[in-house]
Amino acid sequence: MKITTAIAGLSLLTLPSLTAFADDDTQWQKNHPRREQVNERLNNQRKRINEGEKSGKLTPQQAGELHKEDRNIRQQERQMARQNGGHITKTEQRALNQEENRSSRKIYREKHAK
């Protein structure tokens, strides 16, 4: 009985923190909107590459090369953030977006080349 009461009490204490996760953006996303935008694009591109490989539109070698390019962009993003206290500047975001645009076009061309 005491254990059940204690568990119920703890669940009430954690309820407000659980509702914080229901918000659209996490605290990290609110604190790092530029990084979040860059990383969201990279995640989308990763999914496109995986779908292309799964459907047979991309060979495993093509998919591997495209993933490698995206990993390099993500590494650059992390290095930039390390130099700026966890953030990236608008100029850095613009540069990363240009690289992502090139990568996105390459994914499209390779998926639709056949």
C-alpha cells in the first residue's frame, strides 16, 4: 500500500515534466534553432538516401558515398558549434545549407538517373 502511494505520488511529480516533451520544440531546439534546422535537413536527406537504396534506385556504393557527404556536413556543423559555444552563426548556417543543397541535388540526380 505504501509503495503504491509512493509510486502514485512520484508519477504526479513527473507529470509536468512529461507534458514539457509534448511541446513542439525541445529545449535544445529552442536554444539551437539554426543547428536544429541544419540537422533536420540532414536527417531528411539520410531518409531519402535510405529509401533510394531500398527501392533499388541507388546502389549500395552510391548510398554509401552520399551518406559520407552528409556525415561530413554534420561534422562541420559540430565543429562550428564547438567554436561558438554550442551555436552556429547565420553565416555558418547559410554555408551549411549551400552544401546541403548540393548534396540534395546530387541525391535527386542519382535517384532519377536510371
